[in-house]
Amino acid sequence: MTDLETFRAETRAWLEANCPAECRGPGGSEEDAIWGGRNAVFRTPGHKLWMERMGAKGWTAPEWPVEYGGGGLTREEAKVLASELRRIKAQPALNSFGIWMLGPALLQFGSEEQKKRFLPEIVRGEIRWCQGYSEPGAGSDLAGLQTRAEDKGDHWIVNGQKVWTSYADKADWIFCLVRTDAEAPKHLGISFVLFDMATRGVSTKPITLISGKSPFCETFFDDVRVEKENLVGTLNRGWDVAKYLLAHERTMIGAMGEVRSARPLGQVATDSIGADEEGRLDDAMLRARIAELEVDGAAFRLALERVGDQVKAGQAHPAIASMLKYYGSELNKRRHELLMAAGGADALEWESERSNHGGAARDWLRTKANSIEGGTSEIQLNIIAKHLLQLPGA
């Protein structure tokens, strides 16, 4: 056996022994998602155990260095782990903005003390993060942010407001952009800082969307003390950290385009519409649209894997994240459009237990935000046109 074959055999045996039965198969609801943090709520004891076991192994962040709590796997080993997790239909052991966004930024820009302090806690699911970027007057023009940090010697005093802060009301800490030099050009004078959401002066207010639900909050800072040791990167050069992190956020949002449903789309549609004499979905046009989505989703999954290899090799174009974000958002919206079409009139139901309180309709409405969050689709197309296609006048 090759080293990789040995690793696959060992990984398969470990997963079979350690992934609880309740953590296999598609998650039935948002409550199944494991976010961790000091106020974590788990649907079952098995979900908590799954996070703890994977975190102890470092496999919630399999390619991060072992010295920071990660799995220390090679890219090829990480692919094997991912394929074995798919084989047993394992649910994610941990959903984490710390893993998807902050962690890569800390690995690139953080001090050794910051890496040792925060990364192992992120891997183990002991700390939950939110992102303090967008403001009421600075959305797509993120560099126009006005939240300010006043220098007080060994600390700053932060005042201002953020908006669309996902899960701010549930997060333990925030990674936040603040203005530390009001006289500098807007892309300069910004710093990237970290602070505890339990700090005096931090408050949140949930925002309800058209779907009736929302992960988003308004977040307010009133004379919040932030220690200087929590500055990531160079003072007034937080824009460098912000851009690096945005690339990871856009890739994360784009990854929603992977075609994954609790049940196959064809099955959902057949249950609602019925089958023809050959046992196929009795709607040829809808059947073709579903097949097209599945093919596009498979191609996108391979593209994500290829880009991951390029990133690991240092060969990925910086703007490729915008392409993934744009296309993944469109795929996710298409998938939910088809789920609505497949569900027929029942998919419009909004409140009953039978429809999981209108889950299909609410999820469909939620996907409309995919074109806005993490940078609007228009912004992504501009980036693609200018930096990837190098179109004249872009």
C-alpha cells in the first residue's frame, strides 16, 4: 500500500469508530449545524461529541499546522479525509467563521502570540467569531467605514456601528475594521482588531429579513476598550488584512453553490408531481433543468478543488475568489428556485409543521442575499472584468 492508501484506510476506520450515527446523513434543519463557542447549543450529545473528537484530532482545520491545533495534513491527505467524510455522509463537525475567514488571516498576518492564543480555540470550537465589516454608510464601499478607534496609549476606545453582522448576537469575539487615522486616504488609516463581544459598550440588535428569519444583526460600539495587543498586522494597514480575508469569505460563500440537499431534487419533485410510466419525474422540462443543475454543480465542485490546489501551490489569481463567489451564488439561487418549482403549491406554505414552518420558501428568499453579502454580484463582475479578463475600460 502507498502512504496515501494507508492514510485512507486509517481515516476510514477512525471515522467509522468516532462519527456518531446522529451526525450522519443530511442535517434536517439549521439547528443541526454545529457552531461551537462558549454558549454553544447542540441538538444532541452526539453533535457535541463529534465536534470535540474532530477538534481534538485537528480535523476541523485539517491543513492548518499542528502547532496551532490543526491537523497538519497535506493537500492530498485533506482530499482523502473530505472524500471519506462524504462517503459516510458526515455532517460538518464545525461551522466557523474562525476557520473559514479569520484563521487564514491570522496565519498570514497574526503575531505568534495571536496564533497560539486563538487558533487552537478556533479548531476545537471553543470560540465563535463574527465579522465587523459593513456599516450603514459603507457597504460596497467598505473602505469608507467610519467606526473610529481613538488612541489611548496602551489601548483604543472604539465608537461606531456595524450592520449585517452575521450571528453577532451569538458570537464570542469579533474581528473588526476600525479607522485609526482619520486624516489618511480612505484605504489607509484602517486597522484590523479583535475584541470580546462581552466587552462593556458592545450591543447587538437582530435584523429580520423578508424570510421572517435572519442571522444578521446591527452591532453598536459605545466607548469599547480594545487592547493594542489585539491589533492584527500593521497599524493603519488593516486594508491588506481585510482584502486577504475577503478572498476567503467569497470562496466560502461561493462554496454554497455545491449541489447538496437533504433529498435529491429529482426525488423532491417526483414526490410532488409524480412519475411517468418509466418511473421518471413526470415533467420533462423540470427534469432537464434539474439535470443541468446537477451537471453544473459537479463541474463547480471540481473547480473548487482545482482552485484549492492552486491556492496551496501559490498559483491562484487573487481575483479567482470573485469568480467562485459569483458563480456559486448563482448556483445556490438556481437550486432553491428548482426546489420551489419541485415542491409545487406545497412549497408556498409558510407556517405549518408539515412544511417545517415554510422552510423551502424561507430558504429560497434567503438566497436572494447571496448576490449582496460578501460583495455584490456587480462588484464581483467588475473585478472579474478588470483583473481576470482585463477588458478595456473595466
